[in-house]
Amino acid sequence: MSEQNPFPEPANPDPLPPRRRRGGVVGGAILITIGLFALLQQFVRFDAGLFFLPLLALVFLVAGTVGRRPGLIIPGGILAGIGAGSILVQGPFSYLEDPARGGVFMLAFSAGWLLITLASLLVGRLMLWPLIPGAFMAVIGLALTAGQTGLQFLQLAGVGWPIILIALGIYLVFRRKELQK
């Protein structure tokens, strides 16, 4: 004898699952972004190769935010930072000498890591970890733009960072012993 379910499942009024619907929106957003870029290039003269990474970053960021997929925001932020850095050192900051140009690039790259954290707010899943590599890159970028003093700081930091790790390790070991007492 078969048992009938006294609580039948309600009929799904929407034949497509939510993920499938979002895929269409994400795909549409990607096509719109690429189409707008191609259309703009027909009327405004610019080096399309220079803007390839920022466009790709925009595609990832739009797909990640519209589709509420934080995993797509990460490459979007990284590509945005690299793309912006390339544009800055080949455009408005091309007059700078080498260490300072590298510093401008690193500052733009660090801004891309910050963008990951900011964009993650839009999808409701705050990611703070990108601030760590972004902060290191910002410090390096600032040091490179500071001239000789900044280069001396980087040289000192290159020698001193193992000492900082050792000190942090000793602190953690003794702190652990303190907690066990």
C-alpha cells in the first residue's frame, strides 16, 4: 500500500531556478559591457590594448556583483589594479623615473585589492583579507615614490622582516604558555 503525502509540495510558479535566472543577467551584463566598449572604440580613438585589462576587470566585477558571486570579484579587483597601474604609468605618470613609476603602479595595484573588499560589500559577504596584500603593496608603492629615503626603508625592511617573524613567533609561543597556566 502506498502512502500519500498529506502535505503536497507547492507547485513552482517559476520554471527556472534562481541561479539560472541570474546566469542570464550576468551573461547579459557581460555582453552589454563588451558591446559598449566596442562601440566607444569606434567613435573615440584610444589604445584598445591598454584598456583590455580594465575591461576584463569590469566584466568580472559586474558578473560578480550582479550574480552575487564573490569569487568573481577577486580576479576583477586584481585585474582592475593591474590595468589601472598600466594606464597610469603609460599615461599621466610616464614622465616619472623608474622607481617612482613602479611605486605608482604598486599603489594602483593595491587599490585593486581594496576594490575587492569594497565590492564584496555589494554582494553581502564582506572580505577583509584582500586588505592585507593591498596594504603591503601600498607600503611598497609609497616607499618607491618617496625616493632615496623610501628605497633605504625597503632595503632595511628586506633585512628586518625575518626578525619580525621570529619576534612574532616567540610572542605566540610564550603567549600560549601564559594561557595554559
